[in-house]
Amino acid sequence: MSLDPAKLFLAAIYRWPVLARRHCVVCDRNVGGFLPYRGGSKGLPPAMAALGIVGSDVDHFECPRCGAHDRLRHLFLYLDRAGVFDRMRGARILHGAPEIALATRIEAQAPSRYVQCDLFPSRPGIERVDLTAMPFDDASFDVVIANHMLEHVGDLPAALREIGRVLAPGGMGILQTPYVPMLEATIDDAGVQSDRARLQLYGQEDHVRLFGRDIFHTFARHSGLVSKVATHDELLPDIDAYRYAVNRHEPLFLFEKSA
Ligand SMILES: [Zn+2]
């Protein structure tokens, strides 16, 4: 959590149990609210607001208790309900850009092999791995998790091919990625190189494209995996998106390798 005084004040208020109207599924605690990201939706680039990007819930972003972001809270609910956590028991897991809370939960499932990797490792125990050229054998993992990574990768077809390659038959890829349902086609223009232009056009300075609704077909085509994408209403109809502060428009990006 940053040391912004306004944010610290809000965090103190939201931790107050009397206001506990919301629940963080990651730390399993009731909280008064969640902290906004960069000033919330009012701080969104105008194009992102107009296009209705489905990504983080910037108004209810960060848990004042454990710091978990909304996309991680949603992923916890999804992985639990879709049986992916159960599937991890004794399995081989590859976890890209690993969130500490998710890593802890995965380790509790006692996988037979658990590799945490990132292009720029942020702590010990994370292997330096380029998603577009992974140093792993074919079919060496049962679950691959790439949570909000593919909007950052330059060579998307290579990354998707690699994810499909390292997954074993029957394996699952969890590929959460922001996208715009309104857009027919992904926007990805090689001329867009400045931070300012990427922020306005793609929603963040370090995003290299803005996915449209062709994302599901693109992911399946390049990875060779089968789309098992499911919506919040399909998988989590009993989960109140307000109380859990998750984006109910964000689906579970689940892709499976044919057995
Ligand atoms: Zn929490």
C-alpha cells in the first residue's frame, strides 16, 4: 500500500468494523470498503470510460486489510468454484507474475511442482522467464496462471503458443485479461509507442494493446486450447458482486488443452 495520506485515512476508515458492509475473500475479513485505484473511475482515461473496458474495478480496487486487488479477489472466487484449486492438489503449476496471496493458497494445495515466474522477478523464489520463449518441456504443467499478463506481452501469438505447448493434455490455462466487449477487433498499432498514447488508447502506460471481443477466439487459435470461458452469472450466481466488490462483467478466462 502506498503512503498517500488520503489513502491511509480512507484505509483506516474502511478497516473500522462498524462499516463492514463488504467482504474480502482473500483475507476472509469484513471491511467497510475497498480503496480506489488512481482516484477511481473519475481518473480513467476518457476513451476507457467511453468504451466500457472490462478489467479492474478501479472504484473498489484494493483491500484495506490485505492489499488484494479486485481481480485477485474475483480470481479466488472463480478458482474455488471452477474446481481449479482442488485440481492443483499434487499437480504441476506454473504461475506467472505471482501474487503472494495466491501463491500461499496454491502452496496450501501441496502441488507436486510449483514454479513462480516473471520477466522481471520482484522477489526471491521467482524464476526469470520470458512467456514467449519458456524454458520448460512440452506438456510439463497441469495448470498455467497468467493473471493480467497478456496485455503487456509484445509477441502475443508466441506467448499463447508457449502456454499451449507447456500445458499437458487435460491441463488448464487461466488467462485473465482486460478487454472491451464493445470492440469487434483488438486495437494493436505498432506506431503507438509513448506512455501517454498507450495510457489513452490501451488504458495503461505498460499495456501494448486493447483487446476487443475477438480475444476469446484469438486466445484459442494461437494457444490451440479450447475456450471454457464462463461468466460471473454462470459460475458465481450466488456471489453478490457489491459485497465482494468484484466486477461481475469480468469472466473467468479458462482454456483447456484437449486430453
Ligand atoms: Zn483482504
